[in-house]
Amino acid sequence: MSGRRDFLNQAAPENYVAGLGRGATGFTTRSDLGPARDGPSEDQIKEALAKRAAQLGLAPDKKGKDKEKDEDEGGDEERFQDPDNEVGLFAGGVYDKDDEEADKIWEWVDERMDRRKKQREAREQAEKDEYERNNPKIQQQFSDLKRALATVTDDEWANLPEVGDLTGKNRRSKQALRQRFYAVPDSVIAAARDSSEMGTTVMDEGTSSNAGGSDAADGTMTNFAKIGAARDKVLKSRLEQAGSDSAAPGTSTSIDPQAILRVDTS
């Protein structure tokens, strides 16, 4: 029992309010002998605000006519801030030792996170540089050659060789294929000669034959001699029918060649 601290007899910490963590506040009842605990005075509030502004590196808050003048001139920048932004939410509170300790802890955390970020970025940049050095891009590989193209003259451009297949195996096979010749058989030459030949002889029965003695039965060749003989035969038969006198007078519809050829001398 002697090792336990007698905290009930000790002084309360600065700005301590019993039950504040669970939402309790000081108030006055009829049974109280004195008033409730007073809040911070105006001087304490000003001192806390000045201390807070000095730690954050901000200018002290303006009071009186200077502040009213800035508001009249439209210098109140807080009007355009995000209402959800919590910056300065507890600016009116009392800055105690717990707040100072919390700020130091958060500042240490931010510095540590910044160092980790810088180390990660440096490591990633080194890995990227190493990869690009081992695997350069095409444009980086030929950058010196591209710069050397500025010194090429017009004659050198004109004398550039044509692009071709320079592989040995393909070049030899294609060259041998181009230089290979074959003899054309006589049957191909004879067939080409006969396909362009036309027959000009006329037989007694009115049919035409070619030099080989056989007609083209596929309809691809036109025999003009046969067509002319057929036309003469049809004309001759019509004239013979028109010159016959077997029809009765006045009923014949044929043409009389003698009457047509008779000349009127009256």
C-alpha cells in the first residue's frame, strides 16, 4: 500500500476537467457552494492564439480597425475556403502541453514519412535508370546515326542502293529460279498456229472446210463463205417461185419479174 501514489491529494493537471472525456462539463446546482468552473479569460485566449500562430509560422490575428478595414476591402480570404476543411477548427481552444506533445509526435511522423518517400523515389529512379541503360530504346540506339545524317550530301542520297533481300540462302535460290529456262514443246506451237487459222475453201455441197479438213463445231469461228452460199440459195428459190405461172390470174400474191422489168414507152 505504501507504493501506491496518493493522486487524490495531488494537484490536478493544467486545464483538467473531470469527466471531460465522456462529455461532462462544469455546471452549477443549488447544492453547490460556489459557481462552476470559469472558462479561459480573454488574455489566456490571446496568448494561446499567439503561441499557436508562432508555431505554425502565421502572422498574429489582427484586431480592431485593421481587421475591419481588411474585411471592408474584401480581404477576408476565409470566405472562399472549403467549409469541410478543418484547418483552424480548434484555434480558439487552449493550447496546453498535451497539444504540444501531440504536434511534436505528428511532426516526427510526417518527417519520417517524407524520408521514406524520398528513399523510395530515389530507389525507383535508380532502378529505372538501370533498366533504361541495359535496355535502351531504338531511337536512343540510333541517335548518333540520325545526327550523322545531317552531313550526307545530295549525291550520296542519290547513290544509295535499293533495298533488297540480302540473305544468302534466299538470294541464291531466287537467282537460280530467275536464270532457269525450259524448252517449249512442238505441240504447244502447233496448237497456237491452228487456233489462229481460218478456212477459205468452199465445197460443192456449200460447206467450208479448213486446212485440216474438219469444221470447228464449238461455234467460236464464223464461216462467211457458208453464210453467203445460204443467202444465194434462199434468194434463188424465191425468184423461181415468183416466176412460175401455176397460180390463177388475180389470186397470185407473188411478184411478176417480167412486169417489173417491162418499160412503159407510152
